[in-house]
Amino acid sequence: MVGRLLMRSLAVAVLCTGILLSPVRADEAPDPAAKQPAPTAEERKAANEKALKLSRKLGPLMQAGKYSEAIPMAREALALVKVAYGADHVEVARAASNLGVMLEMTGAYAEARTLQELALRMARRVHGDDHLQVGMAHGNLGAVLGKLAEYERAVDHLERALAVLQRALGPEHQHVMTTLSNLGLVLGDMGYFVRARAAYERALAIGEKALGREHIHCGSMMQNLAGVLADMGAWDEARALRAQDLKIYQKSLRPDHPWVAVAMLNLALLLLDVGAIDEAAELIEPALPMAKKALGASHPTVSHMLLGLAAVHRARGAWEAARSALARSIAITEDTLGDDHPSLTHGLIELARVLRAQGKSGEGVPLVQRAVRIREERLGRDHPLVADALRIEADLRFDAKDHAAAGALLQRCLALSDHHVRRELVGLSPAQRLSAVRRLRHHLNAWLMVAPHVGRTGYEEVLRFKGLVSRATAAERAVMRASGASVRGRIQALRLVERRVANMAAQVPSAFPRKGAEERRKQWVASYAALVKEREALALGLSRDLGLVRGKRAPEVADLKRIRKRLGPRGALIDIVRLDGEYVAWIVRSRGDVRRVGLGDPASFEAAAHRFASEAADAESKEAHRAAGTSLHALLFGPLAKHLGDDVRRLYVCPDAVLATVPLAALPGKKPGSILAEDYRLVLVTMAQHVVPTRQKQAQGKGALLIGGVDYEQATEKTSGKAPATARGRRSPRGSKFMALDETTVEVEAIRGRLGEGTHVLKAWGATEHEVRSRAAGKRVLHLATHGFVRSDLMRGLSPNSRSGAWHGVQAERNLARGHDPMVLAGLALAGANKRAGGGADDGIFTALEASHLDLRGTELVVLSACETALGRAASGEGVRGLVHGFRMAGAARVVGSQWRVDDDATRALMTRFYKLWTTSSASRADPAEALRQAQLHVRAQAKWRHPY
């Protein structure tokens, strides 16, 4: 966590020294306002010439980091300019500004501010408000105010500077680049990460065009941008930028330059956050003496270095060494920045953490309280860093068994984090949104551990925060679908890029040693990264623009009262959350209190879940799968049974983490040989709000679109010959090809007869992605009988815990998938899938990401009659990101998917029975879930399909 707190404050701002001295004219008269006797013309000329010589030396000295040599020269130059021009001349403003920038680089912020304020006053008096030098003065003053944590004033001056500089120099001048970078620093410190990122990216684009990506100023902006990306949860991207800017610094500057030391520290802080302690130590330990030598032992940057060193000691359990480093860091910060600067809070909090680890939580409380007070006063009461500090104090209070205080602190912490996250989600990509809510989830977990001690179940907070990203993304998709022509072209451009991303994501190059394999892998990585970056830029721009109107169009979210009403007297909801130390379930009934039940430690649960899922995939191991199912059933329903009671018939389950990928309906039931689906009308939901059907503002769709009998070889009218087939195939890819599914033709024709008029069937070569996209809108039912798949092999590479440096075999391919969106790793096979030629720009693979862009407003039911369509990547608190998620994002009210491989003939029988029940039974027509359950039990009653898989 220390890396997250320090990165922005250590980012190097690009030096903006203003306009250097211009030669004085021999006939220029001294300023009459000067109080000292006017110097002679010869004295003025000599003073100006000497000042010019000194000024020429300042740039190289600053570039070399030799501040101790540069500052005396700058002071002397300022005195000489006063002689040459008079104390109130505009040239004095320029010299004062130069000295102020140098003092800022050494941490003398108070004196720097005085000089920059003087420079701005003088420049405005002479030139008015719209002159280039006035713009430069605004920028320099804004930069130093940011270092002093006077953020509102800093933003005001930097935005004024931008306006003036862009008018005077154009939008792509280096001074505009510098001001944008400084604005990004301040916005990042204020917690406005999306705005900060936009400022940095624009600055970096200017720098790359004007200077080249390898220029030192571009390296500085990469460093700044990396800090904000880490705050937004984009750790891999941040780490890559930090490594790149360190190389630029090492190449461009001498080895002992202080900027090199800062770059080493910032990369080390990222490594600490991902647990790479030894790698971080190898950077921090040499960086500290470098900074001391270049800047002095009492420079603010040395204080930051000591914080990083303390983090290394803490990670290694060297508590006394950590305390010593922290004490020195705190003392330096108090001496240089004062006893109320926000930078001081990092050291105070880190020291409190060390004391807690030593069993001295009580000694840490006043330290954290001081940090909270400083952050509230200097950053504002709603700043995200205030929430972080409140969380630490709550931990300390909980240790002391002061549960009431801990609970109150955590509730305020959650409120602040919720406010911040919801504000920031507008400008993030889906993957970044998941990362951004981790901080909120961290605070939520802490509250849920404390809640029982203060007489609360914590379920109100679970209901509010679980599925937050999914709801935000669904709202965004709704706004996209309802948007006017002004953004329709941009939405279409995003969809096209996302299709290209999906195409390339499925083509991870083989990692096995072959001729030219390494070069192909490098080319693929570069091409994929560029495509993802293009998608990101389009998605972020749209998200920001659409966010302005989202509040008026966001779909209604069911509250606890509506959920209870929907459950009815014989229904129940089990909502499960994985905490750090245990799985917890909440049982909701139509009446009575919400009950909270502890289920046990995550390790036992996850081992049992993986074992059951593994055995379920093997149709021959009936005894093994029953034993695995019995074990998982005991862990899950053993603690819940007494709270559910005997009267429950309909059971909604909202699983979390690994449980979201397990076929719970197939767990053993109460009677020997039965399954759970026979005990309850079981419905799995990705979030509790889905218990209540979405209130569609759009009129209900009409008719149906059915897809089956797909030709996986061709997507044209030309005959392709018979595709590889099996009599009893499974609806999942086998080997390198999708096998023909003959039964699906019979299936969709049987369903067509049940659904009647308005039903359209796509078969053979006509079942293309384009046809699905163009015909799905406005339909009441969408039925896709085809191969479904999840690249679970590559999805394992998305987890930070699974990453490896190995570059051979399967692990290498997983590493290549690290940048993938999980929504491109789950999909359906359509026409032309085997040849990746689906017609036009399509490849025949319809991914979950592509599905999320369909317009399914008014669609009552989507049936994914395919294998593993309910699987994907499970994100704690957000359900499974896969095909079901994609179709829900598209607006479908209900989605039916499968969590395992499905026999082709059995699926045809199941689907035929389901539609018969749904279209003829009055009870089932109102409830597709019950129709599906009855169809499952009917099929299972037949001996050849008795095994549930």
C-alpha cells in the first residue's frame, strides 16, 4: 500500500524555467520607482552581461541535478538583474521565477511560492492578463502550490496558464506539455484520477511528437502517468511505464543523478505492492545514498526514500529498522514542509502499521488520528486518502476491542470510498473498473468483519456494493443504446475495434519452440497492445461523454424491500461473499431479519469447489463426483439448513468468487441419488437485484431469433462440403475444430413450431455474426444452439497469482493473455468459425464482449443452448464475466446458460421440453426458470441421461 500513497508525490515534474534574460539596451533608463540611487549605464551594462553569463550556466546545472551549485548562481543573477533593470522591472520577474523553480526542485517550497507570486504580480502589472510571460508565471506558481498542498489554488493557476499558453504558443507547444503534466500531478493528489490521466496522456502525446518517446521529459510524464494508472488499478501498465522511464533516465542522465534515484524508487514502490520485496530492495537501497549525495540528507525526496526503505523492512519483519527509517522520514518532512503537510501523513500511518505488527496498536492510534486530521484539513473531508486513514484507525480500534468506534470509522470510510469510486468509474475501462473497486471492496471486507460486533449483519452494504461495476457498465450500455446520432458513429467505431480485439485475442501465438516463433510472438504482442490502446482511447472518451447524461437514464435498481416482496412467503435468497478470512452467507426471506451465517475458511471451500467441478466434467466418475458433491454440499448447506427452514421451495443463490463457477444445481440432494434442483426451485443470479426482473421501459419484444445447424466451415452461400461430425457430439470445441451439431437443426425447428409467428431461423452458412447482430434487436426470445467455449487455459493467465516468468509451453501462452479482457475469452461459434472467416470483418467467433453491444431491450429470454456458457472469469463481488454477463449487459431480462459440457442429443431433448412447458403451462409461462427446472427433471428421469453432466 505504501507505493499507492507515494507515487504521485514522487513523480518528477518537467522543469519550466520561464523566459531567460534578454540583453538590456544601452539607452534604457532605470526604473524611476527604484529607491536606491540609479546605477550608471556602465554598471547596468556590466551587471546585465554577468547575469546573462550566469543564466547560460543554469540550464546545464539543473539538467545535471546540481542544484546546490545552481541556486547560488540564480540568486546572484536575480540581484544583478535588479541592478541592470531596477527592482520592479519585468525582467526581475523572470529571474525571480527561475530561482523559484530551482528552489522548488530542492524542496524549499515556501520561498519558491513567494518568488513565483512576486513574478506573477510584476508580469500582470506590465503585460496584463493574456501575455505569454503571465501564462508562464501562472504555471510556475500553480506547480509550487501543488507541492504545498494548496490544491484548489494550484488548479486555478494551472488552468489559467493552459488557456494563455495555448493561445500564445499553440496546443502542442512544450510549455503546454509541461503545464499539463503539472496539472496532472495536482489532480492526482486531489484524487481526480480520471482527469489526471487525461492530462498526462495529452502531455505525453505532445512530448512524443515534439521530442520523441526517448526524451527525458517524456520519461518524466511516463512516471507521472504510471502513478495515476496504479491508483486506478492498472498495475501492469503502470509497471511497464515505470520500467521504461527508468531506462530513459539511465540513458539520458549520469548514473548518480537524483532523477534516476527517484525513478528507481517509484518502480520499487510498485514492486512492493505486488510482493516483489527483493526486487524492490535492489532498487531502493542504492537509490537512498544517491538522493542524499545529490540533494542533501534533509531533502523531501530523501524522506520519501526512507519511507520506501521502511516498507522493505516491514515486509521482511525487521520492525526496529522500519521504525528507525520512519522516524527519520517524519523528522525530515516536518523540518522541510511543516507539521501539517499531507506528505507527513504517509510516515505517520506507516509507523502506526509497524506498531500494530509489534502488538502496540494503542500507540498507533494518535499517529493515525493526526494523519486523519491533516488530510481532512489539507485535502478535504471527502478525499479518498481520508478514507484510507480512517480504515487504518478502525483496524487499530478493532485490535483494542473498541468495536463501536471501529464500526463508526468504517461506515464513514465506506461512504467516502463509495462517493469517490462512483465518480471515477465514468472514465475507466471495464477492466480498470474492476481494479478501482478493489479499494472499496477492501474497506467493505473490513466493515463486514466488524459489523457483527456492533449488532449489524452488514447486508445493506453488501447489497449496495456487490455488482457495482456490472451495474455501472449496464447503465453505460443503456445510455449508448439510447444515444442520439451525435455519438452513434463513435459507438460504431468502438464496436469495430472491439471485434478486431476479439479476433486477435483468440490468436495467441504458439509458445512452443519453432523457427521464427519468438519473432511472431513479439509482433503479436506489439500489434495486440496497439489495438487494445486504440480500443481503450475510444472507450474512455465515450464513457466520459456519456457519463454526463447517465444519471437521468440509469436503470432502476431493486432495493431490499422489493427483493423481499418478490421472494414471497416460500422463497429465500442466499447471498454469498468471500471475505479475507471466510465465506459468509446472508439469508433473506420475505419476513423477519436478514440472517448472517459464517460458512468457513476460503481454502476449504475452494478446494472442495474445484474438486467437484473437476469430477463433474468426467461423466464416467459417478462415485467420485457424488463424493465431491457431498463434501461441498456439507460445507455450503450444512450451516445454512437450520436457518432456511423446511418451508422454502424457491431458492435464489447469488454466489461469489469460485462458487460462481460451480454447478450448484447438480449438488447431491436430500434423498439418495437426487440433486439439489429436486429439493428447490433453484435460480442462480449474479447479483441480488436480479431476483426482481428489470422493469423494461422498452416495449416487450416480438417474435424470436433461433440459431442452429451452424456451418462452422463457411459463412457464404457456396457449399462447403460436410463439416466434421459425430453422432453424439458435445457442444464445445474438440481439438482445433468445432464439430457439426446435427441435432441443433432438429432442435430449432421444433422450437420454431412452439414459438409461432415472427420466428426467424438462422442456419448453416447464414448463421453469421452479422446476421445475429442485425436481427436480434426487438425479439422477445433469442435462442443460440451452437458450440460455446471459455478459454479457461488463458483465463488462468489473467490472475496476478498465476503469473510466471516462464516462456515455454502453456504458461507462456497464459502470459501472453495477461492483457486480455476476460470478455473476449468466452464466446459462441457461428458460421465460418473453423476458418476464422465469418464474412466481412468477422471471424465467426461471437465473444461475450461483442454480445454486450447487442440491443436486447425488450428481450425477455436469451437461451444459450451450448456448453460452458455460464462460465467465465469470476471476480469477487462482481460474478462471472462471460457470455451470460455479456447478454445481460445488452439488456436481456433473463439469460439461461450452462456451467458444464452438454451432450448434443440430451440438450435437444431438454430444450424441446423447456419450450413446450414454457409455452403451454400457465405457471411456467410466467416463470421460465421453473419451466427449465421441470424440463431438467424430466430429462434426468430418463436412464441414459441420469448423470447430471
